[in-house]
Amino acid sequence: MGTTLYDKVFERHTVATLPSGQRQLLMGLHLIHEVTSPQAFSMLEQRGLEVLYPDRTFATVDHIIPTKSQLRPFSDSLAEEMMVVLERNVRKHGIRYFSTDKGEQGIVHVVGPEMGLTQPGMTICCGDSHTSTHGAFGAIALGIGTSQVRDVLATQTLAMDKLKVRRIEVTGKLRPGVYAKDVTLHIIGKLGVNGGVGYAYEYAGEVLERMTMDERMTVCYVNPDETTYRYLEGRELSPKGAAFRRALEYWESVRSDRDADYHDVVVIRGEDIEPVVTWGINPGQSVGVNGVIPPPSAFSEGERATAEEAYAYMSLAPGQKIRGTKIDVAFIGSCTNGRLSDFEEVLRLIRGKGFKVKPHVRAMVVPGSQAVRRAMIEKGYDEVFGDAGFELREAGCSMCLAMNPDKLSGREVCASSSNRNFKGRQGAPTGRTLLMSPAMVAAAAIAGEVTDARELFGI
Ligand code: SF4
């Protein structure tokens, strides 16, 4: 039996087996940002320790940065303080900082790949739960907590249990108007939000093979291939010349073997996937855009209480259509869908057709990085979006988690291309989030309610 990508990368990065049975894994790349690093640096200093590998550590600012204006000092004194602390820490420890001044800032999971830092066969960690994004390159990418950020700063290693590997094959083709976001929401909906606990998911199949790197970053953890190598070639911090050729050999060697031994394999037909909308309080509670809110009987006993909680919180009842749900805010952005190609797809659908955002909807387009924003402005996308009623903002996490001024208020409903719909996630303790693809968010903004983008845009 052959070996999986996960097993190969895991074994090659194992430094030791700990008395607990866990493995101590070398981290090839540590991405840090302003929210989960300050306490970690303080703990390091209290113990008189240095950052062991500053050249493997890279910083940016994303969660707290305002997207209306990035001018300093920020009006939120806490946000300003976090910036000051991050700036001091990177200076003190000699860490490369992707700052706003240099025009390199952005969401940590957008900037890492954009710079060419994220590469196949690596181990990558970051104090953010969506670090799995980097798995799109065939890297083991781990979201870690603050005390683990401290551990990695001090030792460049993490203690970890080895996971089982589930291969998820998406076969055939996606139908028009169905995107990578729908693929990922469909899979989470099918396997459950806890279905992946204890597993690494390796995505495969024709649908994934055809995806661009941007699309794969919406899905995560894919074997590296020509698409990956082409994406990396020539990026600022990816290997160059002979080093690139050597890296290529390593990248090829970590691909899963044809006869690799998986714990199990799940097959999903690409043709069966519809545009998906979440209706509940976790990303697994979703339906196709023309579906209805499922009844309690559709859930296992363990999931029923969360479903009941979701009906109440979202003010949605079993049997109700998701289509037609009124929205107040539309947000296109985040590390899953704040890349240039996401905005270009929306523009392709709306440009020159006279579409306008409904007057009662606040529609925001938030680039994942300053580089994405610059490219949008150079191409005149800001004007097209502006004419249609979408406001182009500065780069940041924005409404994905609302640790900045971009928040819902009261019971507002947000059509959002982000990746979390937990209670209160977008800043208002009673605010409601419906996750969907950027095209579906744009359609909802224009219709003022959840609608089928395929019909509205004639896809
Ligand atoms: S966009 Fe959301 S998930 Fe992504 S890094 Fe920011 S807060 Fe985390």
C-alpha cells in the first residue's frame, strides 16, 4: 500500500515522539497576526526566550484593521494598541511584517499564498481557525491557540496527534453557477460540521483537478499538481531558479501515491451540487438555494438540539424556503472569497447589465489584501462595483468576524461569502449570517433577498 500526502508530510516533519504518544512536529512556516500573538510574545518574554526561527515567521494585520480607512491612529484604541504591540514585537524579534505602509498587508491566509510562502509539503501554522486554507497547496496547515503560538515561537514545533485521512472525491463537473464555495458547503452539509473531527480531508476528483488555486483555497487540502506549481512560480518569496527545481522534486514526492491507504473514501458527484445557502448557526446547517429548512427529523439525535437552537435564533421554521429570505447586508470578502478572481466572477455577472443593489441593503466588497485592492483599482473594478451600489473597502477580515468597525446591528441578516455563521459572529449578538458564494451574495444584494444567482444573472 502506498502513502498519503498527509502521512508523508507528517512523517518528514516529525522531530520526536513524546511520552504522551503525540508527535513533535517541525513547523516550516509560522504566520502570525495581531490578535493571537501579543500574549504569546509576553509569555515568551516572561521566560526570557527568543523567537527560535524569525526567518520562518511572518506577520500581518487583518482581524482588527478598519476597512473604511487604514489611517493611524485607529479610532478604536484597543485596535491601535494591538497594532503598536505587533509592530514592536516584529521589530524586536526581526520578523518580516507585511505592513500597510509597504502595501503588503492583508488577511494572513491571502497574503501567505500571494507572496509564495505557502508551498506544497510544508507544515504551516497560524493562530486563526481557517489556516486550513493553505492545505490547498498540499501543506499540512493548522489553526492553533495562543499558547501554541508561544510554543511555536519558542521551539518552531508543535505537539500533535496523527489524524486519519479521508479522501473526498468530487467527480464529474460542476453545473454553471455552482462554485468552489458550494462544493465546500455541500460537503460540510453532507458530512456534518463535526464529521471531520479526527480526520484530515484530502480532496480529489475531476472537479478539484480543474479548479484554480484560488478555488482550491476555498476548499482546502489538495494534492499539489501543475496548477499549484504554475501558481507558485515567480512569486516574491517562492524558491527561484535551481532552488525552484529542487523544490519541485520535493513537491512531487509528497503527492499521495496512487495506491495510498485511506481510512475511508467519500464520493460526491459534482453534478449533484447546487448553489448552497446556510440557514443555521454552523456551516453544516445548509440547503440548496431552492430547498427548504429541514425538519428536526432530518437530524441525528445528537444534532437535533442545535437544529432547534438554530430555528429559534435565525427565526426560520422547518419547511420554510430559504429563497426569499430578506437580507440587510451583503458581504463579499474573507480569506475564503476575498481574492481577485472572486470579485472578477461577480463583475462578469453584473457588469453592463444595469444591476443595482436594493436600496435597503448595505453591500460591501472587501479585498483580502492590499495587492488585490490595488489590482481592482488598476482595472477600474471600483467604479463598476460603485455604480452597482457595492462599496469597495480596504483590505481586512472585515465582517467575517467583526473585530473591527464592520458589524451587523440588531437582528440584521447578512448574505456573506465568509466561512463562519456562528451566533453573533458578525458583531451583533443577535445578528444572523447566511453563508453562500460571492455570486449568490451579489444576487442577494441586488434582489434584496436570497435568490438563485443562476436565474437572476442568466447563468
Ligand atoms: S477572514 Fe475570517 S476566517 Fe479568515 S482569517 Fe479573517 S477572521 Fe479568520
